[in-house]
Amino acid sequence: MSKADSKGKQSDKISVWQWLARVVLRSKLLAVAAIVGAIFMVGRAVIDALEPHLRDQEQFLVKYDDIYLSPAPPAWIRTDIKREALRGASLDQPTSILANDLVARVGQAFELHPWVEKVVEVRKSAQPRVDVKLAYRRPVCMIEVPGGLYAIDARAVLLPSVDFTAEDARIYPRLSGIRAVTEGPVGTVWQDSAVTDAAEIASLLLERWTQWGLVRITVRADANQPVAGPPEFILETANGSQVTWGRAPRVAKNEPSLEEKLARLATEAQAGRLTTIGQARDFDLRQRSTIVETPRNARDSDKELR
């Protein structure tokens, strides 16, 4: 027998022994896994048997104060949304942390609240404690319709108007020229494209609204017709000026960019032309190259390009 043949057979023998070792090792692992699985199943059976007796024990009950919201509701939410959401889902009474559906029930309770835009996460722990992470809706506009004011957020979702005082309502942009009240309940989108577009504009101007002397957003009277396409909007100022904004950014075509419109408005505001009493003018932001400025009630020949 050659040395090569001898080495080859030796190599084969090693491979066989290695294979046998793996089989034995795998068998031991399977045996361990089987034992662990059996222990787990027995333990689970014991827990399942004891759970009905443990559910009502004091140390396993989640009370109202054991449910935490993060972040805390912002200042513009005056109502107790935690109490309202939990009461609506019958979760305002002590509930067992052992309940399998507790996380789902808490999440659904807050999803249904009109002030909640999104339930980001619900997590329970053994303390017992439930942590709820939320994203909140923010009011950006008050819609003037026959019979009162309706609050909406940046996506035109109807908010609970009863949560606003008259003083609260005054700090938000007003939207006029809307023909019909939405038929949907609070927490649903106002079914009118003019409201959806106005909400987008209002959200962009909200932080500058008071500083720039703006008081109202109006839908152009001839822009609410179906043939007119996306509606156009006019901004009214404290000194009686009117700014033709144009269409909402998401549907505006052949108009200056949002950044250009905001920059032009900022220039006019800094110069006091939007707030100085007795200097009411008309401004048109729709021209690409420049802003068109006209003294109120002036003839077409008096228009100025700036």
C-alpha cells in the first residue's frame, strides 16, 4: 500500500469519526432541547392554571395612575384625553396586567381619541405599569361656518371644538368662504378640498400668523366652482390689506415656490406694509418674477411691480 493510499484511508477514518461525534453531540443537544421544552410546557401549564387566581390580586392590577403617556399632552390640549380614552374603552377601572389583550385594548382606546394622531407604541411591564407613546394633533385653523367655528389640524381633521374657549379660538387663523359643514364626526377629515388646501397653508403660516398681522384666509369666491380646479386663497391682514396667495403648495403649478412666497411676505411684513393702519394694499404672490402691489381701490394703471 502506498503512502498516499494510507493517508487517504486515514483521512476517511477521521471524517467518519468526526461525523459520529457530530451525531452524538447533536443528539445531546436535541435531548437538552427536549428537556427544556418539557420544562417550559409544564411551567406554562402551571402558569395557565394559576393565572385566573392571580388576575385579581392587588399586585397584578393596573390602575389609572399606572398608565403613563409620553410625551405629555401639549399645552393646546385642555381636556384630559387619558381619562376620556380609558373611560371610553372601560379601562378606567383596575385591570389585570396579565390580560393578554391589555396592550391591544389600550392602543385602540387612544387610537379612537380625536386628539391622537397616532399611537406609536404601547408597552406593559411587571410593576405593573403601561407606557403609551403618542403623537398628538395640533390645531392650525378655525373654520367659520353658519353656527360657529370648527377647529382642524394640518390634515384637515376635525378637532373637538368644545375644547376651545373664545380666547383660544382667536389665536388661530380663520378660514371663511367654506360653503358646507362637514358631515363627519370629530377625528375624521373634512371632506372638502378647499378645507384640505387651506389647512396646509394655515399650518405653514401658523408660527408667523400674529407677527405678520394676518387675520383670515378666504377662499376666492370664483375658485369654489368645480371648473375652477384647485381653489385659490386670499390672506387678509389687520390693516385691511389683501394678499392673493394662490393655490396650496401641493397643487400649485406655474406659481412661485413656497419659499419664495414666504420670503416675499416676510419682506412686506418687516416693512410694515401688512400692519400699518391706513396703508391697506393688495398684494399678489402668484407672479414668478415679482410681487404685484396695488393700493386698495386703485385702478389697474396704478399697479406697482416690486
